[in-house]
Amino acid sequence: MNRLWRFGYRRGMTANERMEAIQAVVDRVTSWQDGATEGTVADELRRGAEKVGVDMSEDEVRRLADVIEDRHAAVSAADVLGRTG
């Protein structure tokens, strides 16, 4: 099935499309996370991933959340997760 998801992402996405979707979620979460309570960043990553139709493992969520919370700056999902996620 090649149905479009909200925000233009779709099922069966390529590794590059998946990373693009994750990066969009990371960018959105990073833009407001400063001062967020512990756990909020991970929750928002999960929520955002669901909205764009991309599956993320708990390990991926945890790794991204840790970097977002530590850096308080732009985060590259590809660098944190590896080029293909």
C-alpha cells in the first residue's frame, strides 16, 4: 500500500525518506524543548513520529531525546542514529 500519510510521508518509505521524516520531528521538538520537563522530549518525539507515520524504536527515541536535552541546539538525526536510522 502506497497511501500518503499526513505531512506527505507514506508507508513503505525508503531509508532516506524515513530519516527525513525523523529529522522533521527532531527539528520541531528541538525548537521548543528548552526548559521542557524530563520525559517531555521523548514523549513529543513519539507523538511526532506517529503523526508523520514513521516507526521509531525506544532506543532511537531515547538516543535522540538524550542528545536534544544535552545540546540545546540543532541536532542531526542522521548523526545520532547513523545515516540510515
